[in-house]
Amino acid sequence: MVMLPVLPLIEGESTVSWCSRLGPFHAGLSGPDFLKLMQISRQSVVDTTDDCIGRLADLTGIAADRIRASGVQRVGEARFKHRDEVFGMRFALRTHTTFCPACLLDDADPSGPSAGRRVGRIGWMFSPVRTCPRHGLVLHRRPNRGFHEQFQDMTLVAPDDAALQKLAGNAPSANTSGLQSYVERRFDGVSGPDWLDTQDVDQATKACEMLGACLVFGAHTNLDTLSLRDWSEAGSAGFEAVRDGVDGLRKALEEISRVSFRQISKGGPQAALGRMYQWLQFKKSKTDPGPIRDVVREFVLDTMPVDPGSTLFGTPVETRRRHSLASLSRSTGVHQATLRRALKLTDVSDVSTHGTDLMFS
Ligand SMILES: [Zn+2]
């Protein structure tokens, strides 16, 4: 049985939003009441289960693939899928309510595509999507008040129009970050840059954001205090840095270290790379950071003295690539002052400084 007339999904609309519009459109019921009547659980819509898609396709006449492409499927323990991309829960962001207040106010136009009903956009659900390209505003994002808000029906989770007006008026303006645009293109099947494409979309996102946060706000910035707009800026900077792959990434790491050592006179990789180092060295989650780990590890071993036998980013260091005066003094028993004099007399080809520490291969 197909309910007529057909109610199509609006471009960019989430499956949850569309389901929430079916009830008022076909039966004069609220979205949740209509789903209950049809014996479709809200959770099955949130998870875009195959059963739910099949049932909705039969009822609405909309192709199953079209419905699936507008939702986020659960594909395993804390793993999710949208179109051809698989990612973890920090990227899928089911813990938050997100919307553009200006978009929801526009939706209220009775002659608009949703005939006056609010439309939730699927893109709002992904963590690196933080701005509305249409209105040039930072999205409104807040923690959910309970599990039930995973069902992002904008009629239920967003405030009334008067409150939306205030939110829209107070929303900072922002350009869409390069990272956000990349993620949106990737969902549409557009490829490049290569280095990012070789990793999962959430790994690519985190790599850009951590790198960008250290580039823009310094390696020792307090990540917990960065705003959505700050993270958007970080995403752009990180994305620009890794467009050229490993070479661009190493240049960015050099820049981060240089700035750190202007503020902190000496120290090891943690002093140089701050949050970046802590993320990879003391990882609290089991999430694999992806290829950035090996690039940063190589950079550290190439440019800083790291003792053999120590563990760097989960892997033991087998051989030393760089000495500091202190480490060479320790391993040779020769006093540092003597070594410093000897260095001046000897042609050591690769000497560099990190803060006040002299290092060489
Ligand atoms: Zn908007």
C-alpha cells in the first residue's frame, strides 16, 4: 500500500525529519504518533534499519536507496555508516542536538518545500559540520537532554520560533571550513585529497582538527575551551596543511614545534607538539588515529632526541636517530662542555636546535 500523494524527501533532509513529516502530511497526526500507528519504532528510524527502510519504502513509494542515503545506519559496536562511509560514534554525534536556527525559521514558510514544517538536515549530525553554508552562521549544538533526543525531530528538539530568532541573531557568522566541505564532498562520492581519502572519514577529520587546533591556537591550547567556530577554523587550517599529504603535514609539525619553542625554551616532543603528542601518546580511547600516528612518529624521531627502549605512540623505539648534548654525554661519559667545544671544531652536518637544546644526528 502506498500512501498518496507521495511525500518526497527534501534535498539534504534526514530520514528522521522526513518520517516526522509523514504523520502531519498523511494523517494529521504528530510524527511520533504516526510511527506508533504504523508500528515503526523511533529507534529503527534513528538506526535506519533494513526492516524500517523496507517498510517505509512500501508505505511511501520512495525508493529504499533514497531513504537509506538520508540516514545513518548502525553497522556494529559503536560503528555507523552514512552512504559509503563508516565511522565511530564521536563523528556520528548522536549525543547532541544540532540545527541552524535560520534554516528552521525559513522552513516555517507555508509556500516553501516543506510546506511550513521544520526540516532536520542529515549533515548537521556529523561532528565536523559546524556551519550553515546557506546562512553563513555557526550551527547551534548542545548536548542531548536524554536518549530520546537521538530522534532529531526538529519540532521536538529545537525551541519555538521566538527562541530561534534569538539564537539566529546571536549565532556567530562563519565561513564553511575546508574540512566540512571535504566531508560533504566525500559523502557525495567525490575523491581527493589522496592522503585523507586513504583513511576513514572520522580519522581524517580528527587528524585535521588536532593539527589545525595546534597550528591556530598553539600546541598547548586548552581544547575544552575551543568554541564551535574555533574548531571550524582549526578544521580549515588542518585541512589546508594536509592537502599535500605527508610533506604538508611535516611542514605543519615543524611550524607547531617552532612556535612552541618560542614560548617554552626547551623540552622533548611533548613540549614541541603539546596536544598532538598527548593525543597520540596517552590515548584514552581505543580509536585508531590512522596514518597520522606514523607520520608524527617519524617526524619526532627525525627531529628530536628519543631514547631507544622508550615507547612512542604505542611502539618501542629501537634506535636513536638524534642526540642531544645531554644524551650523547650520558652515552659517552664525556662532559657536555667538552662535547660542545668538540662540535665547534668538527664538521657535523646536521645540527639543529630545539629551544636551547642542541641536537644532531
Ligand atoms: Zn541555515
